[in-house]
Amino acid sequence: MKSSKIKNNLSSKIFKTQTYFLLMFLFFITSYASAIPSNFTTKEIKFVSEGISLAGTIFMPNNAQVAVVIVHGSGQEKE
């Protein structure tokens, strides 16, 4: 009797965990799909210089009047 309660409890926890991960996955997919408005154009770019490549994505509004460039990275930087 204890064995069946333990199995039922374990399967319930597994089901809850799987449901949680599925809901989180769906949340992130829908938020990503809605994160880029339809009035934006995206373009994948890549620069190569002396064997080093820098890749990124440009998000550009179709009616651009001003621009902001954000560059991020990690580690020690030389300016």
C-alpha cells in the first residue's frame, strides 16, 4: 500500500514538473514571437577581420529617424 502511494506521489510530481516546463517553454516562445513588432526589419550580419568574426542581428524600424547602438560583451576590454 505504501509502495503504490509513493508511486502515485512520484508520478504526480513528474507530471507537475513536465507541465511547468511546457508552460514556461510556451511562454518564452510566444513572448519571443511578439517581441519584434511588425514594423521592424531584422538583418543578420557578420564582420570578419584578421580571422576574428563578430556576428549579430540588426533590428531596424521601417521609419527610422534616430538610432541607438548597444554593444555588449564579457571579459576584460581594451578601449
